[in-house]
Amino acid sequence: MSGISIRNQLPGRVTGVAAGEAMATVKLAVDGGELTAPITREAVTELGLAEGSSVVTLVKSTEISPAIG
């Protein structure tokens, strides 16, 4: 994607959307695994996100919290 400084860009597909009153949780299938992203319900609507939507996930390294599995 041009014009975006975030270098970690992962193409994927939405596998689920769970919307609450203000926030939503979006599950994304990407090569090698699955990601879960908390975003506003408004953003889900504005981006037109639904199960099966193709997306490019932008990941800022400062926003990653690794865990031991």
C-alpha cells in the first residue's frame, strides 16, 4: 500500500466480527496464523468489514505484545 509508513503489512481475510456497543473484535486469517484486532464499531462500518472481506492488516511494532505459548 502506497502512502503508508507502516512496513508490516499482512494480506488476509476477515474470519469473524463480534461487535459490542462501542468496540468490535475482528478476527483475521493471515499467512501462518490468525490475528485478533480490537477496533471501534464505527471503523467496522466505515471499512465495510464482514466475514470473508479481503484486508491488508497493518501492524506497528510498538503495538505488539508477545506472549509465551
